[in-house]
Amino acid sequence: MNVIVANKYKDELSNLEIDVIKRLDGEFDIETIVDTFANFYFNRMILDITALKDSFNIGNIQRLSASLDASKIILLLDDDPRINNSFLSKIISLGIYNFARDITGVIYLMSNPNSYRDVAQYHDLAASEQQNLKNAKGGLFGGFAPNMNANNNQNNNNMNNMGMQGFNNNQNQQQWMAQNQSMGMNQGFNQNAGFNQTQNFGGNQNFNMTPGFNQNSGMGSGPKIIGFKDLTPDAGATTLVYMLKKNLNKRKVLAVEINNNDFSYFGDNELMSVPANNIGNVRNKFNQFEIVLVDLNNSNLDTDGTCTDVIYLLEPSTIKLNALLRKDRNILDRIKDKKIVLNKSLLDMNDVKEFEYEAKVKVFYNIPPLDERKDSQMALDSFLEKLGIFTDNGNGGAGGIFSIFKK
């Protein structure tokens, strides 16, 4: 379900054929918007920029991105001349990558969110570095600086054929657009992406500006082998591996299930189920792939060096967590330095923070309940981005992220 905050474009937004669970019409200060939606579960927020009072005060945008999941926000911009390269660079620095000039752009972004890679051409890293120096002296993020390669647009050259809708309001905009066309800009400010985000779904990690992430992670030096292990009963590793493989359909991916045959229920001949004692034979094939996803089940492949990364899944329901702790009181303490992912989670940002505090662990990512029948999932693109993997499926840039940690 989605939420809409509208003012100037309320009539146009009323005609969108999407599920809307809550709507605000009018002009609101940032406190009202944050207080209304900080603890409110939604898939996407469409925010008409004219509905935010003092919207060109970047502090208000900063408050918005710090309090809500930035990867879920779509900014509908108007033709105010203050919406220029400098303004776009600032909101990108805050983790907001989804913005459009018209309703067509908004519709596109609903299912094709932007990633950082797709809006990097609008990001003035020099200006951002100056701001980061100011923040380091006591600003809200205290020196938080995205460490990203600004020259990662080369894969976007094929996006110019999408019609560049949503930014044709006047001659000056057309000129500006022409200047940027070679950079890969398309519908509504290159609406072909959404970094980390992530879904990034909960927590301010959804900025998914993970310092030092490597866009080529898992390539060149061998495949990236990611294991998934359920900690709570039926935490969803099998289905998650299946959905991740579908999200990575443009990459060379192998999905392997250990000591079980649940993959057979998906009717996908490319899924492989093997016993742990045969993994040596399968391992010889790993180098034929860029990415290998492994449903570990009850095997010890998470500790024998087979995997380059291991994700430990928790379903954060009271029953499942209590069952886990009754079986092993010290389990969370032993994995506190591992990548812990909440799966099938309905926790919001504040719930995740409370969980981290009480369990004394750090949550790597928060994945909501998803429909495995869909070909791709925005939240999973963001999760993959946080792992340093790009899907290249035009569904949000791939690869990371949550920042990004998502709600």
C-alpha cells in the first residue's frame, strides 16, 4: 500500500491507479509529515514537493530522509527554477534518488526505482565533500560521507531510448535535458533506478551509502558465493534464494539448495538441489557463474569456507524468536558480528532499532513479506545493492540497498 502527500498536483495524483492507504492534501510542515508517517508502514510515498512547507530548505529534506525510508520516497517536482543541478545533488546526498517532473515519471518510478548509479551524474561530489566536512564538525550525520565512484554511468547509455518523459516543461528544461542526455537520463530524471536502498524497509541504513562498497564485488576474482541460513524455524531462506535468483535474471547466477528438495516446488529447472556430501562436485562449477546463491539448510557450509558471504535469517515474530532462544540462549551472542537479516518482517524503523538494542545485535537488512510470484522485487534489489551486487535488470539499478537497510 502507498501514501500520497499532495498539494499543487492533487488532482493528477488522484487519478493514479495504485493502492493508497493514506493521503494528505494541502501544505504541511516537515514535523507533520514525519509524525504522520514515521511509524506508518507503506510501500511508497509520493510527495508533491509543493506540499512541503519551506521545501527548498535542505534541512527539511534532510529531516525527511533521516526520519523515513528515503528509498521509498518519490518526489514529484514542479517547474520552480530553484530545482536545478545543485538542488538535485543535495537531495541525492541525502539518499533520495527518485524524483520526477510529471505523473508519467512517477508511475514509472513506482515499479522502476532509481539507484545511485542512475542519478550519479547529477551528484556534485565536490560540493558534497564540503558539506560532509561541515557535518563532521557537528552536523546531523557527523561526517557521514558516501564513498562512491561517480563515473559509473557507462552502463546507462542504453537508457536514452526511453523517451525522457517528465522533464519537458519549457525550453530551458529541454536545453538542460539535452546537455545531460549523454549521461543516461530518462523518464523523469533518469527514472531507471533506486539505490540500496532500500528498500530498503526500515532503519536509516536505508541510505545505503555503504562506504567503500565495490560495484564489481564478486567479479574478476571468482564468483560471489552467498549462503543463506535460517536461524528461526522456516525463516524463508529457500524462497528468498529463489526470489533473488529471479531478480538477478540478467546475471550469470546459480542457485543451490543443500540437503533438501524444496526447490522442486518452484518448477524451475535451473534450480539445483544437492546433498552436502556432493557439494565438492557442484563447487567445481561455481567458476562458471558470477554469483552463487546457496540455501544452506542444516549443513555446515556457512563455516567451512565455501561461502564468501553468509546471511543469517531471522523471522522477528515473538513465537519464532522465543522458540530459537529456548533452543539456544546464546545464539544471538554468537552471531552478533555476522550479517543478520530480518526476513518476512513487519517491523518499522523504530521497531528494528528496539530489536537491535534488546538483542544486542546489528541488523544488516530488514526484508518485508514479499510475493515470490513476481519476477523482481524492489526491496531485494536494494538488499543486493547493499551486498555489492547490481542486478542490471532496469528495476532499480541493481545491486545493493538498503541502504541501505530497508523497512
